[in-house]
Amino acid sequence: MTARPAAAGAVLALALLTASWAAAQAPPAASTAPPIVDEVRAEREGRAVTTPAITSLIETSVGRPLLMREVRETIAHLVNLNLYDDVRVLSEPSGGGGVRLIYRLVPIHAVDRVEFRGMLGLPEGDLRRAVDAGFGEIPRAAQAESVAALLRTLYREHGYPMATVSGEVVETHEPDRATLVMNVQSGPRPPVVDVQLTRRGWSTSVRRCGPGCPTTRPPWIASSSGGPTGCAAAATTRLVPATACCSRPMARC
């Protein structure tokens, strides 16, 4: 959670603001006593927070001097709720000789679903199963780029060398949730009509021709991600795009 470092920075900024306020308000010979808190409020995404379960955790009180200890304790209470990504504290002159404190709460937007948008090329069910297998049913927001990398590999293995995949987190409010959106442009799927295998000193050419030929590697051909399997256990594979046609059907080892 990023709230603690940011909160510490907010306390430091508040201390500097308080010192500046005291220097500006007090005569040169006067003591730098803490300013009086004239107003305290909490906000979440620009809206006032009045829930007693939240406001009761605020230690700073109206009519009392501003104490950094109370500000730090308030931040700790709010962070420990595990409801907020960040807690920021702002201080500004109240206009009545004191200060106004604003606790700005940045809620956690947990990812609760994954969407696939764009030109998919592959069935959405295949994409979802790949993400589930790699990251669980719902990946975290921080894993967006890792999910995109996994899908790019999947597209290459299914014959889409030009595929682009990027991830973004789209937040929603009331309730505070987020959707992990994977933007996909599969690009063209060039036909592969010549597959050449080399295994234990011998070689063979497996050919199939015509537009729309499947470019997905058959299960008996080495996989770039999982390694050689089946009868191609010691084989190396080269997929050769070609325009010429032939009549020999695909053969197996």
C-alpha cells in the first residue's frame, strides 16, 4: 500500500505549511505557538465524508492547537482501515486567524473484472483461460503489463506476429471498483504453408497450402513456450511463410 510513504510526506508538508503560517501571522517578537484549528473536514474524491466510522478517527479537534502528533495518529487510523490507497493532509488559512485541515482520502479501487477490447482475432474464451491460468481469475492492477506480455506471447504462438496488447485500469465509483481493460489489435494472420522439421539427423518437410491455412503449431511440433513435446522431443522447428501451393497433405512423425 502506498499510503504510508505518501502520508509521511503529507505530514512533512503540513509541518512546513504550519511553520510558514506561524511566521507570516506572528509578530517578530511573538512566540511561534501552534495555530488553532478552526475547521476539520475529510474528503473522498472531492466529496465530503461524514460517516461517523471515518470522522471519529480524526484526532485533531476544532478549537485546539494544531499538533503534529494528532495528525500522524489520524493518518495511521485511516490507513489501517485498508480502504484507502493514500491519505493526504492539506492545511490552509481559515480566514479567522487559524487553520483549516483537510484530510483527502484516496480510495482503493480493487480490480473486479477483466475486459478484452479491440480486434481480438482469437476467441475471448481462449484469452480469458490464458489469463486465469497465469494470474488467477482476477489479476491485480499492478499486473496489467504482465498480463499484456502473456497475451502477446499467446498471439505470437497462434500465428499473429504483429499483435499488440496493452492494459489499462479503468476506475469506477460508488462502489469503488476497477476494470482491467486489455486493448488488443491482433493484426493479420499470415498463412504458413511450409513447416520444416529436423530430428536426430533426418529431416522432413510438412506442407499444406492455400489461403487460410492454419498457422497454429500442431501439438506434435515443438512449442516456443513449453519446449519440444511428443515425437518432436529432439526436433527444431522452422515455420516458413510461402505463396506457392503443393498437394502433399500434412504428415505426422
